[in-house]
Amino acid sequence: MIDVLYFAWVRERIGLPREKVETEAKTVADLVEELKAREPRYEAAFADISALRVALDQDLAEFDAPLEGVREVAFFPPMTGG
């Protein structure tokens, strides 16, 4: 079981700030595909993963990163500053 957190417009599209997910996914990309297959709201949130960033156990990661041993996955848009 993995805790999945959603921030900013990702949370708005999915309608949840977080959820526990039972998954067989090996990578973040696999998890995204599983989520997209759930419902249209997930498909909308993950339609363009180039517009998203991911953190695994609060460390920035890539979408090809393995999920083995990961307890928390967070999805969020890129941060801008200025």
C-alpha cells in the first residue's frame, strides 16, 4: 500500500488531497497508468505528465523511478519562483 498525495491543480482534477493505493506498479510511470485507468478524472489529471513533477518519500524523482520500498508518492506541478 502506497500513500499517494496530489497537490495544486492535480488535486483539483482528481478531487482528493491523498489516498492509499494498492498497486502492482514497478515504476512511477506504471502507477500513473494504473491511476489513469481508474476514472476519467485521473485521466485528465495525468494527461500530460511532462507538466508534472513527482517526489518519492519527499525526494524529487523521475517517472521511470522504481517504487520498491516507497511509502509515499506525491504529484505536483513544477514550482516557479520570482
